[in-house]
Amino acid sequence: MPYSTAHRLASFAGKLLGGPLPVGLRTWDGTRAGPVDAPTVVLRNRRALRRLLYAPGELGLARAYVTGDLDVEGDLADGFRRIRALTRTGAPDRVGLGPREWAEAVKLAARLGVAGLPPKPPAEEARLSGKLHSLRRDRSAIAHHYDLGNAFYQLLLDESMAYSSAYFTSGSSSLAQAQHDKLELICRKLGLRPGMRLLDIGCGWGALLVHAAKHHGVEAVGITLSAEQLQHVRGRLAQHDLGNRVEVRRQDYRELPDPPFDAVASIEMGEHVGELNYPAYAATLHRMVKPGGRVLLQQMARGNVAPGGGAFIERYIAPDMTMRPVGRTVGHLEAAGLEVRDVHALREHYVWTVRAWADTLEENWADVVALIGETGARVWRLYLVGGALAFEENRMGVDQILAVRPRADGSSGMPATRDWS
């Protein structure tokens, strides 16, 4: 059927992509086009096309997928790889509609009976208001992602509740072990010893706080903007009898009143600060650590294209997030007066971490749907599959950056050799 619905759409998509459609396509009328040995995109209704017509590219595809108007049969990651290999840029939003393409799209939509009002965006999209990176807006942005409910994250994460890249060593036989190894690596890099005071900015569900207090004897303060995380961490501290040595607060980094700490950590929180506010964040890191004290950041990196992660991430996952090349982060830290001593790339480790989370999501699919709904579960499936691919293809990275606040005489108090034993 050379003029079937599926063939018409596949032909038009091929023009936009610059080559034959690398995946199969099946439409609501049962017709099919494209390779048979590839994942198949299924358009379940005309509304899927309407979403793409009004929001061409990544956002329209995401809206269609999370609502179930569009589905994928076969390996979702393989489908992504095939399309990105064809577009070469790895950025579907760059496949734009010029005047000629737009006219052809409208004509095709009319022929297929797709014309109509734009569908309402899914409720899962973030809708923030107020000044960018104001205290109020930042609380809303954090709540959108982290306040889905502790029960959901307990299904997704390992028992440490570490929601950041793990560190897989030769002895890491599981994600839980790799997260333990990551926490231990951080503590060794910070040189933690019994009696030291540690500050964890953006402490999440308390993984580092609990590990550092239990295994390295520190006293610690953790801050988070998430009400759900605060509740969970306080429960964990009581469970481990650490309430007398570890304090957790719902507080912004700009509100810290404390005297300097012996060490400061901030694990994948700097992405939420924003480019304009990053100098103030770096200055806070400098202010909150004693001279001779160490600072450890673990932070995602990205080139200058889509520093927020792209339309899907920005709307559904982490609104107002900003990533930058690691060199620019190092520049901010140095400008604040910190001396950067080590940069440790963990990009491949994040591929393995996110794939483990994705496997856990699928294993617990029914329970996840019961907690956050079918649409919410599909958001997370898309997020984790796409995220693993972004790290795999080096479109995103993650680094541990170790810095020190030099003493008045310029000394760092750190060994000249790289030794975290």
C-alpha cells in the first residue's frame, strides 16, 4: 500500500530527518512502514500527530509518549540510537519545520483528518512562576522532581537512597555496592576523620550523611529544599541513632548561618543553582569550609547546547536546571578562592547507574504505576532510557571535583600525590 497512512507519514518524516526512517511506523489504521528489524513507533490515534504538529520535535514526541498516544514496540533505547545516528546532531529539536515543510505538514494533517485544536499538555509538566532561581521558585522546582513521594524513590533506588552516579569498582557486584563505594570515595577524598564537622549541601535522602557519620565518625549538617527528603532523613537518623550527631534542615544554601566546617560536600545539587547564581554558590562553598578544608562536588556537565537538558527534561524532570562544561565550573570555583586539586570523570559510571535504575523501574512497574500513575511512570521510563543514552554518547558527563580552601600562607594541607587511601 504505497499511499497508506503509515507510508505517507514515513515519507514525510524521512524528508525532515534527511534519510529513510530508521524505525518502523504503525498507525491507528493498522498500516505499517519502515524496516521490520527495528523498533516500531506506534501512533495509537490522530491526537499523537496533533501533538507533533503543534510542538514539533522533542517536546511533542514526549507529550505523545507519556500520554500513551504514541508507543514504542521493541527496544526504546535502540530506537533513540537509530534516530540520533541519522540526525547526527543528536538533537531532535533541530529538525525544524521551515515554511515549505510546515505547509506540507498542514496539508498532510488535513488529508489524514488530524487538524484540530492543540491537545492539552499532560498534568505532569512543570508550571513554575516567579523570578528565575528566587528562593520561592527554587523550592517549587525542587518539589516538582523530589517530592513525588519517598515510597516511589524507595522503589527506584537502592537501600542507601543515593540518587546520584554510583562508582563501580572491580568489587562492585551490584548497584548498592557501587553506591557504597561512591560514598566511601567521597569520604576519603574529603579526608574525613572522627570528630570532624561535615556540611552536605543538597543532602538528598541522607546517603552521605548516614555513611559519613556511621563509618567515619563525623558530626554533620545536611540541607535540602525537599519536604519529602527532610522527613525521610530524619527517620533514617532516628533509625541509626544518629540524631545527636547529624542535623538535617529544610534550608537553601543562601540561608546558611553556620561557622565554617572542616569539609563540605555537594552531590549533584549544583545543577539546580543556575548560571547567574553559580558565583554566589561557589562563594558559599568557600565561606562554609575552614582554611585547609576540602570541598567535594559531584556535578553533571554538558556542552553549550541545551544546558537545561532539552525540552523534555526541562518540562517534566528538572525545571530550571543548568549544566555547563566542567571547565566553566572549575573557573567559578577558582574565582571564589578555592584551589581545584582533582577532577575525576565518572561518565561511564552514570551509564551503568541509570541502566540499573531503569531495570528496577521495569521490575517494579505495577507498583510504580500505583504510586505515580501510568503517565508518571512513562515519564520516568523515557527519562531513564534517554538519560543513559546521553551519558553513553558523551552528550552529558558527570565529574567529582575536589577543591581546597588554601590557608593564609597559601598551603593546602593536602598531599602532593593523588592518594585517597
